[in-house]
Amino acid sequence: MTPHKRLDTPRIGQIVIIPCTPHERDGCIWHWQLNPARIVESPVRVVSGKPRSPTQVLWDEHFLDTADVFEAISSGTADEVKQLIRSQLDDPNLSERACKNPASYVGANLASGLTGAKFVVWWRDSEQRLDVGIFCPNPRAASYAQLLAHGTDPFPVGKCNECGRRFVRDQWHPQRYCSRRCRNTHNVRVSRGRKRGRNKSRKHGVRRSKR
């Protein structure tokens, strides 16, 4: 008996595909259509890379507000979480309910960004085989799916502790700064602050000893 060849399919969720024109296609999705009953072919292409620029579709106010709340939840600052939610929701009753379970607020916001996205089986032209992926009918859903493909731990979008700039976190190396320059600037400032604090303590100690 000949063993089946194992298909080296990527992990579910890492492939995001979107509708395209026939000349842009990487493959297609086949689906049933009624009246009359037939199989229809829809061309699709793979969305490669990762959204990194604040000018891209993903970086809208809705997503960044959600990122701020998630960041506050992760750092354990309950008062900041409530303040952010209340500032983002106009309805006082709704905001109070969301404050009782902030994680539900974050989850609902992310799910709304994925509206229309669905798990599908599609045909890869280049490899002549079936594969799995997340089909997104619009750019916004594709951006959400693309960035959240590896999960939310750490949350994909961070805010630099030094300059406040938004950036995409790497899943293996969570960052607190958008660049090495900002990290070094922060470390230098903290180091100088510590030195000033030690110098003040020494001066106070000398004055007290003279008394």
C-alpha cells in the first residue's frame, strides 16, 4: 500500500486571501451557486507581508483605541482602562457595562473588524493543490486578519514609550519602543535621572551632617 504524501500546509490563519482580477490571481475559490445549480470560480490573491504603516487601512481610530485599552489591561492599570473606555463610548450605560468586563470590549471591537472574513478552502495555482486560508471580502477585514493571524499575545500594535509612535510588535520579540534610537534615548534619560537623584541624596546628606 502506497503511503499518502503529506501536504505541507501552513498553519491555519496565516494565509489571508482577497478577491482580485483574473490577471492578479494566485488561485481561486470554488463555490456552489443555485438557479441554475453550478460551481462558480472566483479569483483570489494572497495578501503578503504585514501592515506596518499608520497610513494603511488597519490603522484606523477604532483599532488604535482598542490597542490602547488592551495595553492598559495588560499593564494592570484599572483606572486607565475605565477612563479610556468611557472616553471612547458616548453612551454612559454602555461604557459602564464595558468597564465591568474590559476584555469583552476588546474582543467585540476586534471581531467587528473581521466582519465578512471566513475560513475557506481554495486552489493554489502555483502548486496545483488545495489549501486553507482566511478569505476577506474587503481591505479592512484583510488587514485585521493579517495582523491577528498569530494571535493577540502580545497585542500586535504597540505605542512607543519614548515618542508615542505606533508600531507593529514582533510576535517573538515584544517591544516597548518603535526603534533602537528611542530605546537608547529613554535609557539615557533614565540613567541621568538616577544620577541626579543620587547627587541630590548626597547633598542632603552633607547638609544634615553639618547641622
